[in-house]
Amino acid sequence: METVCVLGAGSTRYGRLDESLVEMIANASADAIDDAGIVPGDIGAAYISNVFGIADKQVHLGPVIMSRLGIPEKPSLSIESACGSGSVSFREAYANVAAGFYDAVLVTGAEKVTHTTTAWTTTYFAYCSDFFYEGSAGASFPGLFASMARAYMTEYGATEEDFARVAVKNHENGLLNPKAHLRKKITVDDVLGSAVVASPLKLYDCCPFSDGASSAIVCNEKFAKEHGGKYVKVIGSGRGGSPSALQDRNHITTIDSTVSASKAAYKAAGITPKDVDFAEVHDCFTIAEVVNSEDLGFAKKGEGIGAAREGRTARNGDIPLNPSGGLKSKGHPIGATGVGQVVETYEQLTGAAGERGIKGAEIGLTHNFGATGASCAVHIFQSV
């Protein structure tokens, strides 16, 4: 296998954007190409993640984007895996470069949903669950994650204030990210006083619907060295799955896809969770970050909430989680989220993260799942 690297990265701001879906992808991709110090013709293929292109009247995105970049003859693949689409696209890019099919590829993800109605967006989001058992019965994602939160509170003694601290921490990180959707300082009282969405989760426990696009150039190390730019190595990659419906799982506060994906990634990298300096994890709701911290091995089962309560997941803590602000503050443009995590990790490990940079970080991890964790991908990166 070839050694796989990330050579360049680019991203739009996340939030309510005026640009079309295609314009966002083209802009983020052009930024990644420029950052890598290459030209479009150096790209062998593209992997594009998107879930709701129909909302912007554009599916079959690949050929459209390649045409915009001036390389319509290059192959492309559009990938959908609900909220985990970006990380699955990155995995495909990684696998194809590792296998030697291409020297360099573009991986990009995007979503455009803020121009739709809340009813439309919520309905289409529900299609990402097991719709027969969940969505059609009225179970929304806030409701499903609220079930996780209530079960966690019952089993491990967590409180609503504990979950609120996760939101406060991620908003503090997001204040330092110029591309974050919600750059707003909040307090525990703000979270507790916000509208109830699905008890015990409140509005500030939930990530926003966002527009945005993120892109990265994935290549082999020979290509990276020849082009002379800053790069990071991809030292581990893993994928996992869980039953699609929450009701079919053995334990609803454990996401098996995260456990299996992270074990595979750690094994490939030859490291343990203790070796990871920071992680970007899928915090679509505050309960998700807590559960993820345990399933990724950063805390024992039932102790993730204690780590959050004691500040161990803060930027200056033992295992900083979501220095970008996470989905909670940075935003969640579904198809872009997993690629956006890669962009953040690349910036952290190349010294481009500015004030939010994790001092001395050498190893970063990204974790991104679809729906309530039915599909998951974990990637591990190392500075050079």
C-alpha cells in the first residue's frame, strides 16, 4: 500500500450562504487545490459527498464539479451516507490512493439546506433513519438522541447541566473559528433556559442546519514531496456499522459502529487512544459527544460525562474534543461535515489553526457517523 497524505485543504464558511451548492463546492475545491500548490490537471479523480442535492436542483454532482474545475474528462463519484457522507468519501479517496489507482485525488463535501423550510428539512433528515420503524412513526433525530440522553442519565447519573457544559465548551472553541456557523458565547444557564426540543435536549444541545463545503487533496507521499507543500500522513482508517434502528441495538448508549471503526483505525495506525492529541467527533447533539468519547476509548463507559464536567475535553485538557467548535458551533452541512473535520485536523497539524491550535499536537483523529450511528468512519492523522 502507498502511504497516504493530505496535501491541501479548503473550506467555505459554514452557515446560511447565498452561493449555490455547485458554487460552494467549486470554491472550496479551488482553495484546496491552491493550498496544495497543484493545478486541477494533477487530480486523477474526485469523491464528492452530498445528501440533499435535490434541494438545490442538482444531483449527479461529480461531472458538474469536474467541468467547473476544467477537468471534465476525470472520473468522479458521488457518495451518500447520511451525516457520515464526508468521512465515507474520504475513506474512498484514501483507499484508492493507497491502492495505487491515483497519485492525487480531490475529496469534497457540501450541503445546501438553509433555503428550505424547517418542515421540509426535518422530513428529509428523517429519511436518513430507518424510516419504517422510526421516521414514519414520528421519531425525529432529536427524539432519538433524547432517548440516548435519558438512558445515559438513568444509567450513569448525568444531569442536564452536564450536557450543557459540552455545548458551552464547543461554543468557546467556535468563537476562535472564523468559519463557524454559531460564533456565540453561551453559558450553562443559556443552554438550560433554551427551548425544549426533545426532553432532556434543548435548542442549545442541538447542532444547526448549515450550508457549506469543504475539500481536501489526498495523495501518495511521493506526490506530496514532489510538490513541496505542507502535508500530513493518514496513518489509520476504519469503518463500522450498527443496526439502523435504535430499537435493535443491544445498548442505546453505545454506538457499535464507532467502536469497530476506531478499533480498526487504531490497529492500522499502531497506536492506542492515549496517543491521540485531539479529536474532531460527531457532536450532532451534546449526548453524542459524551457517548463518542467513550466509544473511541478516551474514557471508560459511563465516565465520558465526568471528563466533560471536569474540563478534560477542553482545548487545554487531557483530550481536546472539537477544537473547531464541532457540529454544535462550527455547524453541520451534512455532506461536508466529515471532510470539514479533515480540514480542521490538517490545519491543526500544519500550524494553520491560529488561536484554537492545540499546542504540540502530533496526532489527530476524526470521527463522523450517519444517522444515529448506523454507519461510521474514523481516520487518524500524523504531522510530518
